[in-house]
Amino acid sequence: MNKNYVGTYGVIKKNGGIDLLCSENEGEGNIFFSILKCIEENDDYLKVVVIGKGKEHLPKIAIIKREGYEVLKKPKFNVGDKVRLIKYPDERAIVRLIIWHEKDRRIYYILDVEGNKKRSNSWYYEDENKFEKINE
């Protein structure tokens, strides 16, 4: 196996099975709904870290079999990025979570929208272009 997974982003393949995983620590997050980043590999296994959780959470690291990993494109945004909603340009937000939606096969984001709890509880899909990164 020559494929170099280190540095790639991915998810647990659908029907990958829990037997494909072992956790290295007790970090926050459910690995099945998370975006993963491969940080090490050998002939049979990949070491991945769960991305998309807040900075206050201990990173979750897992060892998975190669056949249980599906490569995706890198998410457009990172946790902590400052963004503005395109429909509401005066509203500022911070990316709080990045989550994989298995059924829809899409990445979505949960934002902390300043002063608006309703919009803070909404799902913002990456491919819908409803917000953009700002530099403040």
C-alpha cells in the first residue's frame, strides 16, 4: 500500500463498523460524525485526530484500519474562524463545531452568532455558501 494518507482529511466509511476503531484517549466527540485528519500511518492502520471541536476539548485520537477511512476535501473553515452571515451582513459569528452528516454526505457547521441564539442553533452546510470568513 503506497497511498500516503498523512495530512488528508476524511471520515469513517459508512458501515465501517466499530471494530475498526480504538481510542487512544478519552477526548470529546463522536468519531462517527466527525471530520478526521490523518497524522500517522503504517501498512494496516491510520492514526487520526478528530477535528471540528472547540479548543477547550482535549483532542480525540483514534487508530483505524485503512479500509475504514474515506478521504474528503479539507473543510473550508476551522473552529474559531470569524465569519459573517451573507443574508445578515451585520451579524458576526464564530465557527463553533464542524460535523459530518453521513446521510446527506456533507460537512456542516454550527456557529456562535453574536446576539442571536436561533441562528446559533442552525446547521450551516459548507456547500450552501451562507457565510464567509472575515478578518477582524
